[in-house]
Amino acid sequence: KLLEEVINLKFDPQKTGLVLGSLAALVHAVWSLLVMVGLAQWWMDWVFGLHFLNNPYRVGPFDVVTALMLVVMTGLMGFIAGWVFATVWNYWNKK
């Protein structure tokens, strides 16, 4: 019964896009903040280490324009991905 209810859910494409876009933008805003305060390299080294890997990457210097572009573009791409997901889901789940 619960699985059937989940499968038959309808998603609003705009709201789904806003949710996914906001999440993507927030994650990348936090990343930009880590770069700005100098903790991004430590974070990357730690995450790679958790996966038993050596980190081959080095974090570059912080640039506010690049950070803003990153947040805006990932928010936009997240919105598009959420909108497409909801539209396709709703199409395939018509009653």
C-alpha cells in the first residue's frame, strides 16, 4: 500500500525544481565558504582519506565572482534537473 502511494505521487515541476536547485546552490555556497575561510583543502583531504584515496587535487584561491557563478549555475542546473525529473515522473505515472 505505501509503495503504491509513493509510486503514484505527483510532483509539481516548479516546486521540485526549486527544492533541488536550492539544495544544489546551498551545498555549493557552503563549499565556497570553505574555500574562502581556508578549510576546503582539509575537507577534501579528509573525504578522500575516508575512501582510502590520496587527494590529487589542490584548492585554488578564493574568487568572489567565481563563487557566485558556481552557486548560481548549480542552482539553475538543479532547478532544471528537478523540473525534468518531476515532468518525466508525472508523465510516466498518469492514471
